[in-house]
Amino acid sequence: MSAARALLGRSAAAHAILIAYTLIALFPVFVIVVNSFKTRRAIFAEPLALPTPETFSLVGYQTVTRQGDFLLYFQNSLIVTVASLFFVLLFGAMAAFALSEYRFRGNRLMGLYLALGIMIPIRLGTVAILQLMVASGLVNTLTALVLVYTAQGLPLAIVILSEFMRTVSDDLKNAGRIDGLSEYTIFFRLVLPLVRPAMATVAVFTMIPIWNDLWFPLILAPAEATKTVTLGAQVFIGQFVTDWNAVLSALSLAILPVLVLYLIFSRQLIRGITAGAVK
Amino acid sequence: MTDRKPFPWHVAVFLAPAVAVYTAIMIIPLFATLNLALFTSIDRQPVFAGLENFRTLFGDPRWSEAFWNALGNNAWFFVVHMLVQNPIGVALAALLSSPGLRLAAFYRTAIFVPTILSFVIVGFAWKLILSPIWGVAPSMLDAVGLRSLFAPWLGQEETALTTLALISVWQFVGIPMMLIYAALLSIPDEVLEAAEMDGITGWSRFWKIQLPLILPAIGIISILTFVGNFNAFDLIYASQGALAGPNYATDILGTFLYRTFFGFQLQLGDPHMGAAIATAMFFIILAGVCVYLFAIQTRLRRYQF
């Protein structure tokens, strides 16, 4: 009887702590999004209140659409993220397959070489990367960003994917070989479909830092035509510091797409983290 | 000799694209940057200078003061993460993994939300919330009767860095939480049941059974935090600008590198000094990774079930 009550008490305490922390985690996002829909007066008078019919206003969003070219920024971010993701997944899976499937001299060394990038951040090479991009005329192009993000995403992708590819049954691949399938067909037709869940996990992990990066867009592609959303929001907010409606709306516009994508993929992401750690 | 295997072309084809992009964009520029640090430019021509740039960086008071300030701030930034982020992450994970907890998936998803937001959003959102002009923070403190505690935390030299570190903790606490949660889930039920048979439950179960088993995961989180912190830039740049105000109180190695490389206000950018700072950061991170690999990881006991 008392043991059951103690258990109940403990679970209530656990919920209380978790709810408190959830509020801390979500509160800033809530304040920003809610206030972006209010009039300037209401933003300052009642920052924590929900918008009512009297205080509802879209003036901030109007300023954002009139002044900033956010549609273009979104398009740039989308192109860069999708293209980088495609190359990271394709090249990463190919290399992971080579490392996990074939025994060749230097296999372990190659694995270590490719994993180096997980520990040493690519940013430290920025000075030379910029020189390289200037020399090849790629400054202020989205190609430069795609190249950098592909290189940045590969190490982790290769490590995670080769871990998963080791679990694909050898019998299946050997059956394919006996049927006369080439190594390329075995990879694309047999192995890739089987590691699709791992690919989704890698995709989410690769996507978030690319979409959110400020450093490389700022350095390699700061031109108006190639700005990403993150850089665009940063510059826009810098210019409109005093226009609170516009700032809050720009922030909300930057939050919402990521939030929606996250809610769609969150199960995949969490399953991926949990699976990766369980050996 | 005829039974020698043909050259495995397919292996080369599978490896080539990844190795090519990775080597060309990551490894070569990294070493080119280290090399660049050994040169200086005279009349726009690179001239070999040996370790002269490092002598300037550590010897010239104008440079060394800024460097040690940035390094010290960076170290404090890391200490705050280790002392606040990781314990909170472990605690949340321990709560989440308690058996039969309802809504665990909801809490997990919600607490991870800040981690997916960009630094620009996080920096500005907190800047607005802590702003004395808007008054969200002061009026909330007022509601619990602690109004007197409010100060413009981001604007004061003494508190700005710690405030930013705590904002970063708020953003990234989801990562240790998730990794520790995964590690806790991977502990087999038999181990916990055996402990229960011996009367070890609740707190002592966490301290005596679960914590020793998740130490390797805590080690990985520590090194990830270290690399991430000594490479940080975006949050400081987004909320305090490249000058890392007030009066360089929030300057860390990333912002120092950015200012040196690109110049700011009247000072011109200097790629060679920038490369020297990047080299210093490279060795700091390398040292941290080596300490982890050789001193910590080898001593952690791993249990196989």
C-alpha cells in the first residue's frame, strides 16, 4: 500500500520536473511566434497574452514580404540542403559499402582517415577553403556551399552507414553474386533498400546543421542572390532591429519550416539515435 | 602468378567520390591553412616567415591579450556546459527512462526542439526575451517577486558570457539527453532485475548500477561538447556581433578568428594571422581529442552483456 503510494509520488515528481523543463524548452519559441501575430502596442503591453481579435495583426509579415526576399532565401536554403543531402547520402553510402563489404589492404586506415572529420571541424580550414573557392571562381555560388557541406557531412554518414551495412546478411549478397549480379547492382538493388531507415537517420542529422549554418554562407556566399534563410534572417534582423513586428515575424518564418520538418521526422531521428547507440 | 586477383576496380569506384570530395574540400584546406600560418604577406606577396606569426600571436601584447582573453572565455564557456548541460541531460534522461512513464515520447520531442533551431533564431529570441525594453523577463520575475534580481545580463561585462553559455546549454541539452537515454535503454532488464532482487532500487540503483554503465556515453558527450564549444561562433556572432561585446567580454576563439581573418571596422583582414589562430584552435582541439582517446577512453570500463 505505502510502496504503491511512494511509486505514485515518484512518478508525479518525475512528471512535474519533465513538464517544467518542457516549458523552459518551448517558452521562447512560444513567445516569439505568438507575438509575431500581434500589434506593436500589444507586443509591449501584454507580451505573454495570446492574440485577440483586437490585437491581431499581420503587419510584421507584410514588412518581411515587402522588404526581405525571403522566398528567394528559402529557395537557396532548400537547393543547398537537398543537393548536399543527396551527395552525402550517395557518396557516403558508396564509401560505407566499400569499407564494410570488401577486405582490401588499407581498409582500416581508410576508415580512420574518413572518420577524422568527425573530430576535427571543417571550419578550421576556412581560410584555405575561401582561397580555393576564389581561385576556382565559385565564391557567391550555391555550388561552393554544396561542396563544403558534402565534405562536412560525409564522415559521420560513412561511420553510421557502414555500421548498419555490416548487419546486412551475407547470404543475400552471395545469392545475388551467384545469380550473376554485378557488385554495383548488389549495392543499388539489394543493400541500399535494406539500409533505408539508417539513411533517413543520417539525412536528418546532416540536414539540421546545413540548414542552420551561418558561418559558410556568411563567408562563401554572402551575395543577395545566394543568401540562405539563416543568413537572410540574420541580415534582415540586423537592419530592422527597431521594427519589433518585422523581427518577430522574420524569426517565426525561420522557425516554422524547421519545426514542421522536425515533427514529421522526429520519430525517425529518435529511433536513429537510440539504434546507433545500442550495439 | 596467374591466380592473382584482378585489381578490385569496383572498390575504387565506390570509394572515389567520397574520398575525392572529402580530401579536396576538407583535408587539403585544413593542411593548407596550417601551412598558410607559416607565411606572412609583404606587398601582397606571401613570404615564408616560419613561426613568426605565432610569436606575434603569443608575444605581441596587442595580440596575445586578445588571444588569452578569447581562450579563457572559451574555457569558461566549456566549463559551464560541462557543469550545467551534461548533468541536466543525464537527469532528464534518467527520468525519461524510468519504467512505465507516460508521455515520454512527448517530453523527448519537446525538449529536443531548441536543438533543431538555428543559432540566429536562438540568439535573437533570447536577446528579445532578456531585453529590458520588452520586459518579458523582468515581468516574469516580478510575478514570482524576484524583480530586484533582474539585470541586463547580456549587456554587462560580468554576466554576458555566462548568460550566453546558459543560452547555449538551453539549446543543446537535448543532445546529451538523447544519447544518455539511448545508453540507459541499452542496459538489459536482467541486470536491473538482478539488482532489484538484491534490494537495490531507486536512487541507489541509478548511482550504483546505471551510472557506471553509461560512463562511456558520458565520455563521448564530453568530447563532443569540447569540440563543439572550441569551434563555436554562430551564437555569439548572432547575438553580440563580430565584436563580441560588451568590450570583448564574450569573445571566444571562433569570433576572434573571424575578426582577424576578415577584419572589422578599421582593421584590415589578415589571412595569415587568421590561419595562425585556426592552427592554434586545431592543436587545442587535437589535444582535447587525444586526452579523451588515450587518457579517458582507455580507462573507462566497458561491459558486454
